Amino acid sequence: MAISQRLELRQSQSLVMTPQLQQAIKLLQFNNVELAAYVDQELEQNPFLERAAADPAAAGANAPATDPAPRGDEDNLDDARGNESWDGAPPALPEWGAPGPGAGGANGPDDDDLDGLEQRLAAAPNLREHLREQAHLVTATTVERGIADALIDNLDEAGYLAVPVTEIAAMLNHDAEAVERVRAALLGIDPVGVLATSLAECLAVQLRQRDRLDPAMATLLENLTLVAEGERARLCALCGVDAEDLRDMLADLRRCQPRPAAAFGGDPVQPVVPDILMRRLPDGNFAVELNPDSLPRVLVNNRYYAQVAQKAHADRDARSFVNENLQSANWLVRALDQRANTILKVAGEIARQQDMFFRHGVAHLRPMTLREIAEAIGMHESTVSRVTANKYIASPRGIFELKYFFSTAIAGADGAASHSAEAVRHRIKTLIDSETPDAVLSDEQLVTLLKREGIDVARRTVAKYREGMKIPSSSRRKRAKAVQA
């Protein structure tokens, strides 16, 4: 067979991910915080982007900025698209629940309320500052104060010492005994028990301050695992007390604070800002709309572009820079608009399919998959996955992540309709919460009760759901209820 060279023409199709397409995909999966940060960055870099006024009257006053530039030269407007702009207004609502006039997101708090909130958060007590003020009173030398500061810096959120004393001593190049002496002196400051290295030590410090740390109580603290398991008979034998004394000792334990730093809290919790708002209409249906407070309001300043383009006409590099920025600005406006419409379309379909959940609660949450939503709205499954990631909906039943509504199906008993896994977990928790100390339900009994309600689930599935909700076994629950009694 002869080997030779020849030229051939072939046609083929391939999917190419352009940089703009990749960025559009990232925009789709951004949450509102990430999107706001991205838009702020673009506003700083692109001179033809500007933030739209939130007030409609102010937006009208600034309308000339979006007038199309004059077309005196084709080079001036290589890719200008007239008035393409988006002011952040929510797109039209899905037909299944369109709200009437006056619909819109709740107005945010005024500036005075925000200032007051910031002042209240700033005035919240700080645990480490509170401890340092006291540490300077119980330490005598500069060296001891330095050790105290190092100990306080290594506290965890609960108020315990997060690293061993030996590590702190090595870090400070001090003797471990000196560090331990300072730590022991700080154990009695407010809050009592802070800087303890274990739960038993934390409780012991608090009980000692109340003059309740006798030998029997010390033995009880050495056997906290038996307390958690409700082994009262063994505890009575170990501590050398009767049942009534043990009950009093356990009551003293309950009065202690196992997390001494709990009163000071941690960093201020950032509230979830929902991306979608849902409300009930007068006819009983639901309407969904995008939250205007979470939408970036940007538009293209075509007037400024026209002014700059005329001056940059003679300079090729400047003209290229101007046109590239205009294209980027127009693309961002279109991408934000497409993102908003896509989120609204997905949220509307989720709300439609989970209508019974919003009306009657989690027990009526139906099993649903990403593919069902994708087929219903004519989009790809991966698009729906990106839309539902880190997006929240504020409904009459609370704020939920969109991912919450997707769960696997649990078969119904005797051919009944299937049930959502989340609804089954909720039912298991409800049954366990309603049990009495003398009638604690085992996993087998839970399976029987669920089958009576038309839910066909295996015992190992019940155990998996129970463990996933951090619910102990029936034997441990029974001992715990006996201790509480």
C-alpha cells in the first residue's frame, strides 16, 4: 500500500465555550452577594457602565444618559446597540400566578434604621476584650499578661482552650507550668469556666464557685458518659449516693453552662437575602417575583460612549479600547437580564409543582428532580442545577433554598403515590418527638407506623434518616428520658 499526502476538506460541528459563555454560566450560579461583588468590579473597570437609580423619578431624570449616540461615523458605533439597558426591574411573572397592581418586593429599611442596627451590632459585648480587662486585674507582671493574652487568643467559640497548654508555652518560649498557673488563675473570671480544657473541668469550676464540688460530684464529673447514657444505678454505686441525692446532683449539673462563651455569641449572623419573593393572591394562588433588593441595577451610558468615541476615532488603540468596553457593557446588561428571567422561570415552575407544600406544609412535599423542572421549562438540567444553587425563596412558610425542594422518591405502600424523602424524614422526627418515656419507638416500630400511613420504607432507611437528623437510638432516647424524668 503506497503512502502519500493529500488535502481534504471536512465539515464538523463542535461546541466551543467562549469566554463570554463561560462567564454567563458563572453569573447564573452566583448568589446575590457574589453577583453584587462582580457587578461592582465591572462598574469600576468599565467606563460605559453606571448604576441605575433605585428611585423611578431619579431614573427618569437620568434618562438622557441612555439616549442612542448619533451615527455620524460607522467607526464610532461599531457595536453600539442603541438603548440596550436594564434597570434591574423584575421581569414579568409566570402566568400561573401573576400578581395584581402594586406588586413588588418589600422596601428595605431606611438609613436611620440601618445606622441604628450598625450601632447595636458594634455595641455588642466582645468576649476577648471582656476577658482581657479582667486578666489585667488577676495578673501581676507583664509576662503573665502576655501569657494571658495568648491564652485568650486561642479560645474557641464555646469558650474552651482550643490548643494544648504545652503548645502555647512553646510558642511563647515559656515554661508550661507558668502558662498553666496563669490559666488556672483565669478560670474563675467571668464567664466562669472559660479557658477550661474539657467539659468536666468547665463544670467543676462552676460547681466549685457554688460550693457544690464535693467528692461525690467530682466522681460524677469523671463519668459524664454514664450521665449521658442514663446509667443511674451505676452512677449511684460509683458516687456512693442514693437515687434522691443523685437526682439533686444532676439538677446542679443542669444549672451549669457547658458553653461559657455562649452569652457573648459569635460574629453577627448575616441574614439570608432571598432571591425570589412569594406571596399569596386574594384568589388563593401564589405569585413569585424576583427580589428587587438583590438585583444589581446597571445600564449602559451611551451618551458618554458617543462623546468618547468621537474623540478616540483617530487613535486605533483608543478606538479598540472604547468598542471593547461597550461590547462588554452591552453583554453584561443582556446577561443580567437573561439570568433574572431564567431564575424566575425556574422558581415559578418549582412553586407550581410544590403548590401543596406551600399550602399545607412539609408533609405534602412531593418528590421532584432537576430533570422534571428542566423538561417542564425547556432548559438543560445543568442550567436548572446552577440556578437552584445558593438561591433562596421567601415564602409564606419561611425562607428555603431552592435545592431543598428536590429530593428522592420513597415508594408508597400497596401501590400508593410515592413520597418525598424530606417529607418522610419530617414524619419520622414528628413521631419521635411525640413519643413518651414509657413508649419509646424503635426503628421497627417506626417502619410499622409509616407503612400504616402508606409509606413503604425499610428499617435501615429509617435508621439512616434518624442518624442523619442526629437523633439517638431508641435505647439511648429511653435512658435520656428516664434521666429527665
